[in-house]
Amino acid sequence: MHRITVNSIGKKDDRCYGCIYQDLIDNAKKYANISMNNIFNKKINQAQEDAARAKRVYSEILAPYKLGDGLNVALDPSGKMLDTFAFADMLKNHPKIAFFIGGAYGFEEEFLRGCDKVVSLGALTMSHKIAKAVLLEQIFRGLSIIHNHPYHK
């Protein structure tokens, strides 16, 4: 059974998004335990006026969520674009995975270098709420491929 955590910088999501996230997490329950950490505090809020400072704060806040014994994957526009089968293959070989979605200014290069993989969800700009939904969909789809579930077809 996989243990997957989605860690993101951002204010609390609207309930309508929470329903979508929960539906995707529930679909994946037989293959993985998926949890989400949505982090936004006073320090992040105060740093939002300066991009470099904000990125440093994001890195500081998210660093404790990195796994020492699992795969750490940052989502970033500069990352590698994977098709669904390559994404599934990434999941297949790692029972513990932490995904990271940065704040409005993205990540510091140092944070990205400290992750095992940097993945892009595509060239389009999307809100964090949508990015989380897309990520959770791909996690469920990837797990379905690994376990020969017909969902992907």
C-alpha cells in the first residue's frame, strides 16, 4: 500500500474543491493512503510582498515535510513533463511519496535540487486548487494502471 502526501502552500480551499479532492482520495483508498497538508500562516502571508523572500519562506515551511525514506516530488513549471504511464511508473517504484506544490512564487532552486524529482503538470498556468485536483487525478489514474484497474481505459 502506498503512502502519499500532497503538501501545498496556500490558503484553505473552498468546500467545492474539497469534495473533488475527497472523491479522488476515496477512489484511491484500496491502493494508497493519501493525505493533504495545506499550509498558510502569518510568516507566509508577510513574505508575499517579495518573490525571493516568499520562496525562501516556502522552502523553510515545506522542508520538514520532506521524506528521508521516500520519494520527494516538487511540482514546478520547469519540471519534466510525464505522460500518465511514466507517472504511474514513478509511483510504482516508491511506496512512500511526498508531493510539493509551492506558493504563488514557486520554489527556490535549492528546494528543487533537494527533491528527487521535479515534475510539471503542463505548460498552462493553473491555480493551486486545480493543480491539486489534476495531481490527485493522476495519482489515482497511475495507481489504477499499476493495479490493472479498468479506470484508465
